[in-house]
Amino acid sequence: AKAEGRNTLRFFEKGMDEPLQARQALKMELRRGLIQGEFELVYQPLMDLHENKVAAFEALLRWRHPGRGLISPAEFIPIAEDTGLIVPMGEWVLHEACREAAKWPGPVGVAVNLSPVQFRKQGLVDTVAAALAASGLAPHRLELEITESVLLQNSDANLAELHALRAVGVRIAMDDFGTGYSSLGYLRSFPFDKIKIDRSFVSDLPDDPQSTAIIRAVMALGRNLGITTLAEGVESARQLAALRTEGCDMVQGYFFGEPMAAGDVEQMLQQSPRI
Ligand code: C2E
Ligand code: CA
Ligand code: CA
Ligand code: CA
């Protein structure tokens, strides 16, 4: 019985240790990968439904791991956030995205995702300004995407940070709109340029009356507040048609293009595709 107890205990300890060890290992791997330049950005088009063409690209992070292949951000961003590595990683993303976008024709913009952890660290405004200066990208062509968790935590300081970013001339979008606790309150506390409606509200269009009602209400909200509306995760012509009917300003999703390598962006822009 004693031996069994010990085995049970050992099993338990092993079960507790393993995820921690795996996390620890991944953290070391992340740091190594960042130093060795294994991260890259892919870009997904954001389509303007009034002009019927590409307006911008969202930069999305990928890790090209030597042994494990391409790793999605859902796997490593949480660990990068826990360990603080998201700060140098995010700085690299800003510089890289601005450098790339500066090669694109004039009006085409770039959207960059910011982690709430980047707000807690001093110097975000300086980092953004430095990325713009180094690349020569006009500030209004950079859009920063934040989730409402930025305003949830440490809200006064983060709100001040958002205003300081706005003063640099960049645009601010609220990402994943509708998925959090009180998106509406945040629209009152900060004048966002754009709301990105989460794809969970788009996936059941046009057949689900609840989704249609929510989309309709969000479109009215955007119109009345003077905020650009963008629907994420558009995968079909029927979803697109429904969003047009409801007056959505912009769309993004596999229907228009999956995230692509930087070289493919330049090619796409040369062809200047219309919707
Ligand atoms: P997100 O900001 O909501 O980005 C949109 C995600 O939806 C992307 O996943 C994109 O590939 C995916 N997507 C686009 N169109 C469709 C569609 O039609 N259908 C479906 N099912 N999915 C679509 P991805 O690239 O795996 O990124 C996941 C998340 O990781 C992002 O969600 C964002 O929160 C985070 N992330 C990505 N890059 C960065 C980064 O540079 N910094 C930070 N802090 N977070 C990042
Ligand atoms: Ca985003
Ligand atoms: Ca999103
Ligand atoms: Ca998301």
C-alpha cells in the first residue's frame, strides 16, 4: 500500500510538473527563436466595401520552428505574454510590419495586433514612433488593433497610453468586438477608429436571425458613432452579401484571401483586385 501511495504521489507530481516543464522549455525555445530570426509576418487583406478594393493588410505572426514547422500564434503568444517576451517580440512585429508596408502603394495601410502586456511596459509610444521613423511609413497608414482587455486592466493608465498613441497619428481599432464583457462602455471611453466584429457573429450569416440582428445593431452603432465597421472571418459570398446589405464598411476573411507572405502582398497589390 505504501509503495502504491508513493507511486500515486509520483504520478501526481509528474502530472503537475510536466506542463510546467513543457512551458519552461517552450519559453527557452521562444527566446532562442526570436534571437535566431525564426519569426515572420503573414498578411491578410482588409477589403473596403465602398471602394471594392484592398484597403490594408493585417500583420499576423508566425513561428517557423526548425523542427516543428509553422507554429500558430495561439500556441506561443500566451507563453510570450506570461514571460514578458511579447515585449521584444511585439517591438519586432511593429518594426517589421512598418518596414514592409512602407513599400506598398500610398494609401494601403497595415494593421498590427498589440498585446495588453505591451501596454503595461513603459515606452510603447516611443516604440511605435521609432518604427514609423525607421520605416518612413506615414502614421495614418498604421492601425493598432487592441482587445478590450487593454482597457479592462489598469484602465486609466492604458487610456492615457491610447490617447498618446493617437497623438502620434496612428489609428486604433477595437479587435474581437462583442466577445468581451462590456465592449459598449469602452466605445464611450475611447474614440476608436474602427471596430472589428468577431467572426462568431459572422459565421452563421445570413440564415441565423440572431446573428443578423446583432450585425444590424452593430452597424447602426458604428454609423451613429462615426466608427468604421469591419466584419472578420468572412468565408462565403452569402456572408458578404448579408454584410453589404447591413451596411458594413469593411470585411476580412478567407473568402478574400488567407494570410500571405510579404512577397505575395506586393504581387496582389500590383494586380489591384476588385471585389
Ligand atoms: P485576430 O487578431 O483575431 O486575427 C484573426 C485571426 O483569424 C487570424 O488567426 C486569421 O488567420 C484568422 N482568420 C482570418 N480570416 C479567417 C476566416 O475567414 N475564417 C477563420 N476561421 N479564421 C480566419 P491567426 O493568424 O492564427 O492569429 C490568431 C490570433 O493571434 C490573432 O487573432 C491575434 O489575437 C493573435 N496574434 C497574431 N499575430 C499577433 C501579433 O503580432 N501580436 C499579438 N500580440 N497577437 C497576435
Ligand atoms: Ca487582430
Ligand atoms: Ca479579431
Ligand atoms: Ca481573435
